[in-house]
Amino acid sequence: MSNFYPVKFSPIAMERIWGGGVLKSWFGVTTEAPIGEYWVVSGHPNGTSVVTNGWLAGKTLVDLTAEFPTEYLGDSPQDRFPLLIKFLEASTDLSVQIHPDDEYAKRHEGDFGKTEAWYVLKCPDRASVMYGHRFQNREQYRAAVLEGRVKDFLEYRPIRPGDVVYVPSRTLHALLGGTMVIEVQQTSDVTYRVYDWDRVGKDGRPRELHVERAADVMIYRDDADGQDLLAQKRHVEDATKRRTLQQGKGWTLERLVTCPYFTLDKLELHQGSAKLNPGRPGNPDILICAGGQGVLRWQGEDMDVKEGDTFLIPASLSAYELASDGAVTLLRTYY
């Protein structure tokens, strides 16, 4: 029997001008400041997770992957833990932004690019996210920035709780006010801000924009006579083909996203138990509780699970089990 076990980390609360206070009770945060992001699994130097349970308590995720790579890292596309998991609470609109791909980010930022996916926890009725644009070319984009007309070119898509929004790198996007999501992303902290709804920061000044770098990575309607944008659209459609993977008495495992950087599944357990095998043998799983409560069991051990809890499952566990007397929703992601 392995000594390794599912680890939990202390959430890292990130103050944001657009943040709120609803999720503070989930994570035991008492500050009066608006919290926009809770980093629940992170090996990024801008915020590194620390283990809170078991004999590994006190170690960082960086420690785990360095000391026990077979268990907690496996075959990673980065030289560190390659995924960053967050809960986001947007009480007001996020800035309109875009992330570079790996090639551009490595060359200009010394970091990786960012492809991400949002699982919608809560949102208002008839809610939407800002997603995509109608800029024909770089010249039109730069003119819109200079003339204050960026809003005229933005596109939107409706959302409701339980939806998934896949945001590959080079996609212009923004979460809007009243929305709470779970975000799965590449380990990266590179964001280019294009437009900030004409607001100012705590210092009374407009926040910095990254107009030229955003222009470099944006896909325009004229690029390759529209073929680049069409290819991006097809990639999104292929990545988000939802399908049922497994079903049992009282539970369903559904595939939500498949992309080059991660796979995202959803387990809906209504009552009873569900046994899962690793998403990719040899690599760890990450389990995220999106709602409800239950119990995680493995090798004769168990641990309570409630909304907001996130677990890193070691690769040596050939199976683990989720059980509940009521409804619980969990996301499972791996690389």
C-alpha cells in the first residue's frame, strides 16, 4: 500500500478590483478586500500552493513535484506542475483581455502561454461572457483603441450554470459581473489587457493596457483570408464535444473538454458511490468539488469533500471512490 495520498492545499486569495465576497465563506477568508481569484492548485512563482493535510503538510506543490515526481507530476509538458486551478468571483466585469500561445509567451515573457476553460458555478439570468471580436485586421483594432471604440467590436455568448466555456490562447474574452467560475488553465500568469471599461484603479488612474502585445497575438478576420479564425473555431468545437464516458447507479461521468493541455470531466453523483480510475495512468488527477458534499475514499482511507475542496490525487492510486448521501458535482482534470 502506498504512503502517498490525495493532498489538499491552502487556497491563495488574490485581491482584484473586480472581485467580491461571496466565495470567502467557502475558503475561510475574512479580509474586507475584494477577492477575485482563489488559486487552489498552483506551482507558479506568483502564488505557490502549500499542503494542509497528512504527512506532507507544509510542503509546497513545487516541493512535491521535485521530491516525488512519480507521484505528483508524472509526464508533464512543462518543467513544473503544468495546470493552475482557480475559483473566480467577478462582482463586476473583468477587463477585456487575451493570452498568448506558448511560442509567443516563451519568446517575450519567459513564461508559458495560457489556454483555459471555465466551468460556470453561478451567473445571473440571461448572463453572458464576452468572447471573440469583429476586428478585420490589426489596423482596425489599433484605430478602435485610439478612438475609444473597442466596445463596438466585441462579441458575446450566453451562459448558464453548468456550462463550460473553452478559451484557447489568442481568444479575446472577459468574464462579466455576477459570474462565478472554476478555471482550469495552463500554469501561466501572462495576460494582455485590451480594454477596461473606462474604469480606474485604486490609485485613481486607468489600469495599464497592453495594446501592442495583444495586437501581436490576436487572430483577425483577414488573417489567411479568414482561414486562421475558421481553424480556431473548429478547434473550439472539437475540444468541447461533450459525451458520456461512464454511467452507474446514481452517477454519470461526462467529458467536457479535450485539448492539448488538459482534459476536463464532470462527475455527477446523486446518491451512492462511484469508482474512478486515473484519467491518464502515470499522471495525477485533480478533483474539484463544484457543489454538494460527500466522501473521497482510497485504500481504506477516506476524507470529507465539500464545495470548494480540491484534491491532487497521486499517480500511484489505481482507483479511488466518491460517495455521497445526496447530490454532489465534481470536476476531474488531468494532463
